[in-house]
Amino acid sequence: MEIAASGRPGSLMGPRVRVLLPRWSSILRVCGLKQRSSFAGVVAESANSRGSGNGSAMTASGVRAVASTAPTFEAPRIGEVERVTKETSVQVKLNLDGSGIADCQTGIPFLDHMLDQLASHGLFDVSVKASGDIHIDDHHTNEDVALAIGTALLKALGDRKGISRFGNFSAPLDEAAVNVILDLSGRPHLSYNLRIPTERVGTYDTQLVEHFFQSLVNTSGMTLHIQQMAGNNSHHIIEATFKAFARALRQAAEWDPRRQGTVPSSKGVLSRS
């Protein structure tokens, strides 16, 4: 390709000058590329034919983007528990790296509804099959389901390497709002401050909400704070609690890429002792 520039007598451009510019085809041949109909096509061809082998790619603007190769958990993290006593029989399967699938049949309809919230908002796969002496009341089944879920969580977390460890989430449900803060510390503790105005939601005894979380905390090794910020409808308060708990647990159990698979503790270990 050539460009001719000529000047008139007396002009500053001086005599006629011929400037030779290389053709695109010549440049591409030197770079080892095939000629394409557009520059964007050249970039795409370059990305395909000159990949560096380290997961990098060339964008249409010519900026090299490097794909993340950060490690993740050896998914899925699953805990399975079977708990059988003279009062109840409970089977639990918990997948922390699931997609929110719930299959919960405890014989206590309201508890099933709350476990559905745990799965849906935590993006955990939760399967619970339970039978118990609910002809007496729901106490033993409610407790043993929570104990089994806590144990399944303990198994699924393993040595807790790479997790974020802490979770903090506030969930509203109409007039109700509840904040949940938790630490997968290995040290069981529950601070519970719900003001549920009625004794029952349907047939479910609302005193069992605190007992559920205390039982789960005891077997999972979790520090858990539940704080009601607003609300006067019992169903809304309890459901907001389970939703906030699910999201806080999801935060705490997720991978922390900056930690690079180490235990999130200055002691180097998280245990229940």
C-alpha cells in the first residue's frame, strides 16, 4: 500500500513524497495469522491460534483475559446421618453444594415448610425422612431432626478448610425482620431473641423453634445469634428466621478464594473441642 503526498511550490510540504505502508496481509503472515475480513476476526483468530495454554483468552478489544484457576471444594460436600432411638427414626442427607432441592417429610407440616426454606435460600439439597411419637407431641421429632441436621452439617464441613466461616444476613417477611449472625467456629453457642406472640402456628408449638436451633447448634459446633428486629405475626417471624439462617449459613460455608484452602483460624484448626 502506498500514499503519495505532493506539495505546491512555496508550500511547507516540499517535493512529492511517496510513503510506503505494509499491507495487512504482510503483517499477518509475519505474525503467523490468517487474513480475516475484519480486525475483530483477526483478534479472534489470534486468540485461537496463539493461546498461551494458561487459560488466557483475547477479548475483541485485544485485552488478554486470564481465566481464574482458583481451586474450589471437592464438590459435593455431603453429610449423611441416621439417628434411631426408642422415640424417633431420622434419616438426613445434606449437600452443601446443591441447588436448593428439598425433600422433607418429618410428620410435622410446619417444620417441613421451614426446612424447605433452608434448602431454597441456602441452595442446599436437604433430604429429611423422620417418624416419631408425634401422637404425644412434636418435641422429640423436632429435636432429633435438628440434632441429625447438625451432625450432617458437621460431616459435610469436614476440616472446614477454605470456608468463609462467618455469615451475617437479615431477612424481612412483610412486617417481620430477623437478623442471623453465625460462626462455624466449632464452639456451640446459641443466643436467641425472638418474641413470638402466639403459642402455636397451626399445630406447631412455637417454643420448639428455639429448641430446634439449640439442638442444631449442639451437634454442628456453631455459634449462632438470632435477633428479631420487627414483627408481630408468628408465622412471618419464624419463616424470616429460617430464611436468614439459610443465607447466613450459605455465606459461611462458601469458598473463600483468598484463603486458598487454609483453615480460617489463627490457631490453624477449627474443632468442636
